[in-house]
Amino acid sequence: MTKMYKILPLALLISGVVHAATDNPWYAGARIGGTNFDSFGGALDGAESSFERDDWGGGAFIGYTYNSWFGVEGGYTYLGQADANTGGGGFEVHGLDLVGKFTWHAAPSFDLFGKLGGYVFDVDNSVNNQDDNGVSATAGIGAEYFFNDDLSARAEYQYYNQVGGSSPGESDVHFYGVSLVYYWGAPEPVAIIEPEPVPEPAPVPVQPEVMKVKALSVNLPFAFDSNALSQSDIDRIQPIAQRLVEYPETKLYVVGHTDSRGSEEYNQKLSEERAAVVAGYLGAHFGINKSRIVAQGKGESEPLASNDTEEGRAKNRRVEVYTPGFEITK
């Protein structure tokens, strides 16, 4: 069992990062289910047959998700009471959980997760009138289904190791139950300006001198799962930046793309972020008005090469930056 808890967080990390079922980082919930007491020790050593070891438990919790695979969670959990078979009273446990939550997004609306952390317990053994408090280790696994971005349900199992002390006694406690969870706190989505159709050039009278200015375009490569501009990218778009400054009536078109790894929803969002980063840099550093910039993401829908090879995927992770050609009459 101990080896499984050590391997679980690493396995979830290596399994890969995909789009989360919800972008809300904060959540709170309540859980209820059954509990079981076993492996008695201390004052309870060998007394398993003297207690009814099954009861109910539950609690409430709040958590924060730091990224797509890790978050922290804390809350109150009541683990029930192992009632004495003769006389009154029993061995009752409640306390506070603080755990790390490791998540694998198995499907767009379905997660698998593991927990690892500590349990600050308070134990009351009314059979021998002894109390104790302290910290024990806890770990668990479960599955979570998202009804929408704000609401989910969980089924989970959690193990609490040797809760109690030598005087009141101690016991392993197993909790199994269901939870209802509410999520909130996602930032408002960034609006993406849909591109306008490139207008057909209007006919112009024949003039003695007409200067044709050619269209400029460049493809900027991006690293896997990145929306960061490199210095070489900035150098490559300088001619386009100078064109926009020199001709204030020209427009800028920025289209982001990704390779096929990851879900379509995640890739669409990443392509929009890449386009927004390039458009934002040109607008901020060269004073280009937002009305002159059209930015959009195409996700994985328009590859330049096959996504079956690393070389092909590298070509597909790109942002196309384009200014149309035009004519100037002198």
C-alpha cells in the first residue's frame, strides 16, 4: 500500500497534461459515506471483536487547483464511532484534512485523482474515558464527473493510518463515499476578434505612376504547449512592424495554429493565445491601434505537414503573420 501512494503522484504527472474539465480554480464541497475501523493498536490492541467497526462518516472541504494536475484541499471530516459491543460508548474520531490532490484528466468531463497528506485528529474513547489528538498520514483515490463547468460529483476512497494514541487506543480508518462539489473563480474569457474578409481592391484611374507594395507574411514557430515569443520571433516580424508604422492604413492579420497533440478544445484555446501574444506585442510596442489588428486561432484544423512525425508537428505549431499588398498612386 505504501509503495502505491509513493508512485501515484509521479504516475499522474507523467501521464500528460490535457485540457481540464473546468477552468475554475476554487472549489468547495461536501461528502458522505461509510467508515470502517481496523488494525487496532495501543489500548485497543486485539480488541477488534469488542467493537462494531462499521459506521458512517462525512464532512466538508475547500480546495484550490494550481494547474491542470495539482491542487491542495483541506476541510473537516467526521470518521464515525466504533461502538462497544457491551456497555455504552465507543471509539469516536473527527478532525481536519490537508492534502495534495493529483489529477489525471481521462476524458473531457471525467477525472481520476489521488490524494496524499495529513489528518489532524481528535479521538474520544468513552469506554476508557481517554482522549487524544495528533496527526496521522492519509491517502486516497477517486473519480470525478463534471456535469458542467461549475458542478461535479465524486466517488472516492480515503485511508487514515493509525488514528489515535496509546492511551485511548488507535486504529486504521477507511472512508468510502460520494461528494458534491461546486467550482468557481475562472477569469472571463478573452474576446477574439473575428477576421474581416479581405476587401476587393477598388478600381483606380490610370495614373502616370503607380507604386505596388507587396504583401508581407511570416510564419513564427512555437515550442510544444507554449505561447511564448522568442527573440528570433521578434526579429523576424520587424519588417511587418515597420510596414504597419510606415503605412497607417494597413491591417495586420494574425492566425494561430497547433499540432494535433491534446484535445481539440485545448488546441483551439492555445492557438488563440498564440495569436493574441503576437498581436499584443505588435500593438503595444509599435502603437498599432486594435482596430487595425485581426487575430484568430485555427487550432489543429489547418496543418502544413503530417502530424505523424516530430518534424511535421513542429511545422504545424506556428503563428501566421500577414499584411496584404496594396498600391500607392504618386
